Amino acid sequence: MLDTLRNMVGHVHADFADIRYEIKKETDISFSGRELRSIGANSTDGYVVRVLKEGGFASVTVTKESDVPRAVELAVEAAETIVDSGGKRTSLAPAPPVRETALPDLDGDPAQVSLDEKLSLTMGYNGLMLQQPEIETTNLSYREVDRVKHYVNTEGSAVSERIVTVNIAGEALAKRGPLVQNMRVAIGGADGFHILRGRDDVFIDRANIARRLLDAKPAQGGTYDVILSPMLAGVFTHEAFGHFSEADIIEDNPSLRAKMALGAKLGSEAVTIIADSTRPGQIGFYRYDDEGVPVRPVTLMRRGILTGRLHSRRTAAAFGEHTTGHAVAEDMRYEPIIRMGTIFISPGEKSFDTLLQELEDGLYLVDGKGGQTSGENFTFGAAYGFVVEGGALGGMIRDINIMGNLFTTLMSIEAVGNDFELSERGGCGKGQLNIKSSLGGPHVLIRNMVVGGV
């Protein structure tokens, strides 16, 4: 396939050209309560051609091999039109040519597991949740994405990579009278089907938390010292900070770009933030981005000082910085854009019990439940929490939102736990869906967090 792609772009009259061909196979199984709502598999493929000519940079997507020659012509014409019309000039940061075939190290290749077994496993977990007291209904799905990418450019790179992700995810809904509470659940990864087997305890536990929320008290709004669980801390890291580390987000925003200047003091000394998609087995793992650039770990913040950001080849050139391998496309329908993979606050040295003692009085807030950002400000839901008095966990609370300013909150992080957890299911909707977006970290102690409630 790589030789075919070389021939397709090898004679383009341009400064640079690349082509990405990929095949994406998806398997989906979905339950609503005890009803099997859908089951099936499909396969799609396509080509993305990009051309850089005299500063004009254009992309064309097609689904048929026979349409590629015309796609190349259209990309060249579009690049020329950008230049002729006075459009934005583009340059690409250097990236050494790479030739490699990267295959995943899978413990149980999902492609070799029968659809019957996938159905049986999902049905079994769904049934376990429905068996728990006061669980009214469930929504649970199996999803498998098997993506094989072939990439070639006119600089000599030729890369093939297969990436396989699986997850079983959804929610359990508990009901008592008019009161309904839900709890999300997700298991999965990128290192094989084994991660889905033998996980009964996860589904039973999440269903029982949904039931316990029926007895929990609504949170009282106010300003609190809080401990965030690893998943909620990860949501904050990804949504409030991580997107500002994507160079294309701040590129044309002068005030934000000035704030996010490398070397700026943005957080407390307790905060080190890393983007690392090289961690094998994690949902965010990959070796090469969709520009054929090797992904590398990037320390975005070290002890509160901004030290890095995420780039495509285009933005690396625009910022005068090095490539990082974070240009990722959802699939063959799209050209790549800058995306986070695995992002987290680096663990510290304090145990959870020590954090509770240092908190003394406040709230322990657990897991994310939606939210939004608006510039520097954020609002996130917490799935549930506990009142903390005298360093001890007390009663369970629900209906919780946290809100604040990114930079104020980063400065208010007082301590970081020595534990570490990453999400087993990814998802980010910046322009395109990114199922490889993983988050997490340790427990985090934050002072003076605004908490919304009743």
C-alpha cells in the first residue's frame, strides 16, 4: 500500500504533499435496559491528500482510489488559489523522514473475538447492573474501533500503524419514587480484549453508587476547600488547561497567547502537567500522528511554570517550536488537527489520607459529569462527593458543580496525591471526535473552590 501511495503523490508539482489512506472497522452493540437496541459492524476507507505550494496549504478527501489523481489536482489548485487571493501563508516545521510499520501489542486481538462473545460479555455486565437494588434501567454499549493508517509524504516518510480501541460503557439509573439518579461506567483500553474480561466488580460498584445517591443530600452551594478525585482532576486538566496547550486554540488570540507564553508562572509549585501518549495500553496511546510525526511526551507545565505546548507541523513552524506529534484526525474523512492524547497532573508524594488531614474541613468530589468552558472560566459537574470534617469522610452528597477561573485555580492547587489513575474510555469533541483522548492523574487538593448546589 505504501508504494501505491508514493506513486500517487510522487510527481506532484508542489513544495510538499502527503497522502493518508486508512481503513476503519467498527463494531457496536447497544442495550437499553434488557432490550438489545443494536448490533453490527461496518468498515469504511478513504484518502486524505494535502498539498503545500508557495505557502498555500490545501486538503482534499476522497473515498475511491480512482478519484485520488483528481484529488491531487484539486489540492494543488486550491493551494494556488490561496496564494493568489492573498490568503494565509503556511510553512511546515521540519520532521525527519520516518519509515516504519507499527503494530499494537495486543493481549487478545478484538478482531479475533467472535461477535457472540462480545454480545455475551456486554449482556452479562448489563444484567449485573439491572440485578442491583433500585436500579430502574441501564444504557450500556460495546464499541470497538480498529483503525489501520498508511501515510506517505514527498519528504520520504512512509508509516503504517494499526490502532485498536475497545470499551464497554454506559450508565445505571436508580429510581425511588420521583427521584432518579444515574452513574456512568466505562472500561476499556488499547492493548487488547483482555481489559474487558473479568470486570464484574466495576459494574456492580457503579450501580450501587447510583442507588446510594438516592439517599445522598444535595450539595450546599458555597466556597470550599476540596479534594478532586483523579478522574475529576483529569477533567479539569483536559478541559480547562489542556485545550489552551493546543497551539491552534491560542494561535490567533493575542491576549491568551500572551498569557500562555512559555516561561510564564501559571500555577502553584505543586502542579506539573504532562501530555504523554507513549504510555502503552492506555486509551490515548499511539506512535505516529496523522502527519507521520512520532508522538513524544511533552511536559506542559513544571512546578507551575509553562514549559511546552502541543503542535502540528504547521503550528510548530508558526510558533518557532519543535514538533510534538499531536496532529490527529478522527478518521479518513478529515485532515488532522491538534489534539491531546493522554494528559494528566503528575503525581506528588502525599497519600490520600494525608490530603484529607490537610484538607481538614471541606468536600471530597468524585468523577466528572459533564461541563463547559468559556475562555478562562469553567463549570464542571461532579458525579458525587462526600462532606469532610476533621479530616474524615462524612455523608454523601449529590447535584454538585464546581466553577472557577483556570489560572486562579491552578494557583490554588496546594497539594497533589501520590496515587495515579487514567480513564479507560476516551472522548473529546473539538471539531472532530477524538476517542484517543485520555485523562486522569492523582487526587488534588484545591483551596477556595466555588461549588454550586442548592
